[in-house]
Amino acid sequence: MKRIKLLAAFLLFTGTAFSQTAPPADLVTIQQSFKKLNVLGSILYMAAHPDDENTRLLAYLAQEKHYRTGYLSLTRGDGGQNLIGNEQSEILGLIRTQELLAARRVDGAEQFFSRANDFGFSKGPEETLKIWDREKVLGDAVWVIRKFRPDVIICRFPTTGEGGHGHHTSSAIIAQEAFIAAADPKRFPEQLKYVQPWQVKRLLWNTFNFGATNTTAENQFKIDVGVYNPITGKGYGEVAADSRSNHKTQGFGSAKQRGQSFEYFKTILGDTPQNDLMDGVNTGWGRVKDGEAIAATLAIIKKGFDAEDPAKSVPALVGLLNRVEKISDVYWRAQKVKELDELIAACAGLWVEAYTNNPTYAVGDSMAVSLQMIRRFNNKISLNSFSTTPADVIIVKNSDFPVNQLKTVNLKIGTGKISQPYWLESPHSMGTYTINDETKVGNPENPDVPKVEFEFVIEGKPVRISRRLMYKYVDPAKGEIYQPIEVAPPVTANIENKDYIFNTQQPQIVQIKLQSFTKTAGSISIKPIAGWKISPDKIDFSNKNKGDEWMASFTIAPADNKPKIATLEAVTTVGGKDYTMGIQRIRYDHVPAITLFPPAEAKLIDIDLKTAGKKIGYIAGAGDVVPESLQQVGYEVHQLTENDIVNTDLSIYDAIVTGVRAYNVNPRLVVEQPKLMAYVNNGGNLVVQYNNNAGLVLNQIGPYPFRPVNQRVTDENAKVTFLDESSPVLNYPNKITQADFDGWIQERGLYFVSNIDSRYKTILQMNDVGEAANPGSLIVADYGKGRFVYTSLAFFRELPAGVPGAYRLFVNLLSKPR
């Protein structure tokens, strides 16, 4: 049983005002809430990735039609490219999750996910569904449908391939199978402990006109979603642009569109709509028993609403809440009670929040929490109790508080568990995340984050309002900021480098940065690794306070019979318990702060590697960690500015490298290109990594023509043929063999080149199954005294992953024979 505590001494009063973390309570929100309260219908949109969703349609459905609207993205976009930073894979997926949530805050829909991992571009659904584990992802979609109970499902893509990506086609296949399976009690029966089978009315395909692919037709059902909402002062093309522009990692900043705009639909399963998406579905109160009387009462309350005095409607809304709490439909009762609770609070001028003044706590410690509330109007409101998750139910004495005076309650609660994203708690396969608690499936974030549920008595009726517990602080430039709370291990261990490259028997020093989040003592060690010598066995630490940071150093040396690749794992021992976590913080202005606790691991990689040259100039692109990888093998890497390129002697560099998509994101390369070409002409070595074919800042990147195109080899094990075995890039200083293409991850390369001028030599040829051999992954040309190299191979993925052959080949690209 939860303990019951009586609070009196903790109630403090202050006149300080704070910015709202609660839902908006302006008149626009209140009027929209009245409209939504009268609608009992739901629509689920389904696709594969963040940014696949039709934000204009979602905004129209959520804010114009007022349906409960959701977007199920089967993946978190982990395999995409990143135009604003160097995060990749799961870390990129965390950012794109938050970008989706930011988009949903604009368009008004809700967000869901399956356990599917975006493993990169896939050319067909056969590969995708095999890697994803079709049955598990289907089960996740069925779970979301049974919980969300949509009347209609809309998929973005068809099963016939026009979406152009295996993930896209697979999302449509999953949608069709889930439509049928969700209604069948024999499918995924283990879910029926929590949910019931659900029959969706119809499944539609939202046809599209993208570039050269037009799947719309005038004989399809269509609706105009470009209407104007006078309450919000915006059309849905404007709302959609603001929503979609949150997908910043993918470069989807969008212009606002205004005026008529049609969306088209084809029926996949169920009957075809004739007049409305919801044809045949009762979307009013008539769908529940005794609902007509509720609708009549709501109409009277809405008609009598006074925008000059919203609080006048509170007694009637409280009476309506009593009736809604008695309806027999459990699903719609829960939805409408929650909506009514927030609407009553908004009309009553009741504002509530819960926050801490410290961003990070160690697991097992307590958090100092402040609860704040204010009622702006003179309704009969008192605080009855509040409950914390995790912690206690607390009954409040002296619970009344004066009108328009801020009331603060200070208390301490437990931290709960470490705040690791639930889908990253355990190692996972290439295609699916491991989820330890199946009931969490679908949630965009951890559902068990610390929160507080307040129970107020308003006009004699208990009204419950839930608020997530946040960290609040004031930034001198940005003002009041709210961020998620971090619950950390007692001590984290961050290994200095992700990879340690050994090409001799020389030992290396491994530096580990430790950080304490509580007062503690313990030790740090490295787990024994077969074939490697580690010294010392462990390092003790004591008298460490919260916030302390210090370094520990271990010596790692190769021994006999060492494996080519081994995993180094750091272990901190505190209070007799072992922790193997580092800490990583991701900060961008357009999303909340993201913190995770990745495994405290690094790779030990034994490579037969020769290097030539020493000094590398690097021109940043859209974001990668290739410079750090080059430093690992002994190169001196200098990040070049425009001033360096234009006004200094570039001949001091043995090679200059451009980062991925540099010719897409750096318009100043137009100015810098002549100097780079002069550098090559005078004997330099310029290595250009892949660029997207769309949005190049220059028509000609190299000394002679070629054209990047949207062609790629997605099979990381695809056979590689050497077209020019005598080429220096395959022989100096390392002899490249077929073995150097073993162990690649995610893909061979992307945005290969075509229309290649005859003065270039094509070095490699490869292809995916069923496709023609493609020679466009690596081209080399002599120009003047120097060499120009263009490569579409995915070095930006392979080097951070520690692929030995990728290191050997990339070093060769940097090494022009003298």
C-alpha cells in the first residue's frame, strides 16, 4: 500500500511568476477544446520514418475535424543522414524522435513507434521485413491499433513500390496485415490481458504526387485540407510547414502554403468513403450509451460560454464531468474525462507545474521538488492531494489558496530508475530494438518518467491534472528553460576514444573520464580481454562528491593470439554493484535536451596498416567523425576555415578531405573551389566524400565532369570487383584485397556518380542483387601535378565502426605517391 502523509509545514507561498509548462489555456485553445470534446472519432496514420508523415493532413484531422489523430512511424529514423551534426544510428534516432514530438506539438497529432530499427536504405520489402522481424513489428502495429482504436487507418505508401524505399513499402504491408490481425483474437493473444481486439472501419492509401511519381487521380476520393481556421488564424498548409520544419536533421524546412489543397485516397481494405473519411462511423456522442444527453448539455455550455469570463462555465463543466465519468465505454470515457479535466482547469484559470532546480540525480537518491499552482479566478478550488511517480500519495492540509497568488509546495521524492530510453536498455539486432517490457511498445518516450498527479476539488468535484516533472532554470539569453530530468548511475565512465587502432605491438594508454552524480566511493576497472594485457587491474576512488570529474588511465597492450577486433568494457563498482555506463548529452535548440547512458565500451582493432604523409586538411560538411578516426591512426588533422583555404599555402597538406555533403551545405565552396583546384593542379591530393545529387552548390565538383545520382549499393556484403588493380589507390601504401571489404556495415555506398568523364579512372564496381554493375563508387583523376578523388563509399559509417579494410582503403586515398 502507498503511504499516506499529511502535509502542513511544507506549504509555502510566493509571489514569483513562472512560464507555463502546462498546456496552453488561451481562448483559442479553449474554443478548440470545446469542439474536440464533441467529437468521438480517431484516425491513425502509418508510415516508416520520421518525416514520412503528411503534416498537412494530420493538422487538418486533429485541428479542423478534431479527431483523435495519431502517427505510427515504424522506425525512429536511425539510418538517415544528419544535416545538422555528426550523430548517427541510435543517437540520430533519439534526435529524430524528439523532432517528431516537436512536429506533433504543432499539428496536434499524437506520436507512436514500433521496435523496428531503421537499418538504412532498403530496395525492397523482402529484405526489410526479414531484417525487421516481420512478426514482431506486426505485433507492435497491432498493439498500437488495439490501444489507440482508430476508426480509420491511412498509410502514406502503397504495397506496390511507388514509395521507392523498402521501408516505405513494408510499412504499407504491415498496415494491411495489422488491419486484419487487430480484429482477430487469435492473433497476438498475449496482448488481450491489456487490450481488446479492434476492428478498423477502413484502410486508405493517401496517394501522392512526389517529383516524377504521381499516384493521384481525379476518380479517387479527395478532400480539401487547405481550408482556413479563423479561430487559430491559420490555414493547414501554414500549420503543416511549421510542423514539418522541425525535421531539421533531414533538411526539411518548408515554406508555408495557403489556399485550396486536395489530398487523395484509394481504398485498400473496408468500404470506400463517399462523402467523408469517416463515412459509416458515428463520430459524435451518439456512439456511446446516453451520449445524446451529454451532447445536448455540452451544446448549451458551449453556447453560453463567455470569452470575457471563462470561469462562468466551470460549474456546468463540472456537472458534465460527473455524467461523462458514468459512461460505459471505457475508452471514450478515459479520453473525454482527461479532456474535460484540462478544459475545466483552463476555464477556471488554474495553472499547475512540477519542477526541480537540479538537472541530474543519481539513482537511489532523492529529488527536491517544487509544485506550483495558481488560480486566476474566484471559483471554488482547493488542492486535495497529489501523488508522485514513483513515491507516495500525499493528502494536503490547509489546502485552500487565495485567488491569483502563487502557491508552492516543496517536498522530496525518490528518483525511480535510470532514465535510459527504454528501447536502448539492452543490446539489439540490426533490425529491431530489444524491449524488455512489452507494454511500453508504441511510446515515443519512457512512459514511467517522474510525474505528479494533482487532485483539486473544483466546485465540490475532484478534478485530476497530471504534469511531468521537469528541470527548470533561467538562461541569461533565452530566459526560462525546461528540460527533462536525468537519473544517472552513481558514477559514469566515458572512454576517451571509440576505437583504438593497433598496427604495431606498442601499448596504448586508455583514458577514462569518470563523473560522480552523488557522494560516493568505489573503483574502476576494465574487464579482462583474451589476447590483450591490461594494467592496472583496477583503480580505487574515494571521497567523491556530486559533480566531481576525474581521469583514470589504463595501459592496453597486444598479447599473443589476439583477435582482430575486441571490445573493451569499463566497469565502475559502487556499493558492491557494477555499472557499465557512460553518459552522452545531445543539445540542439529545436528539441529538448537528450541524455542517454551508452555502454562504457570501445573497440580494440588490430590492423595491418601503413600510412604515408602526416598532415590532413579537413573541410566540414553536414557532419561526420572522419577527422577523429584519422587522428586515431596518427594523422594530424586541421579543420580548414574559408580564410585558411583562400589565404594560406595549402601545399603544406598531404591531402585535403571534404566532409560528407559538403557541396550541399557549404555555399562558400563556390568561392573556395578555385583555390582547391589550384591546390590539386600544383601537386595536392583532394579527396571528396559523397554528396546528394539534389542541391549541389556547384555544377562541377571536380576538374572534369561527372554527376552524382541517386544510386546506391545497400548490401554491405555486396561483391566488389577491382576494375583497375594497378591503381595506386589499391596499392599504396596498403595492398587492398577482397578481405578489406569484409565486415562493412549498413551499406557499401550511396549517391554514386554517373556521366563520368573519360579522364577519370573508375576503380571499383559493385551492385545489389538483380541490378547492373555500378562503377560509380570511386573515381580518380590526375590533374596537373596532383590527384582528385571522389568517393561515394560510406566511409563516414565504416571508420567510426572500426572496419579495418575501410581504414586501409581510406588511408590509400589520402596517400598520393611522390
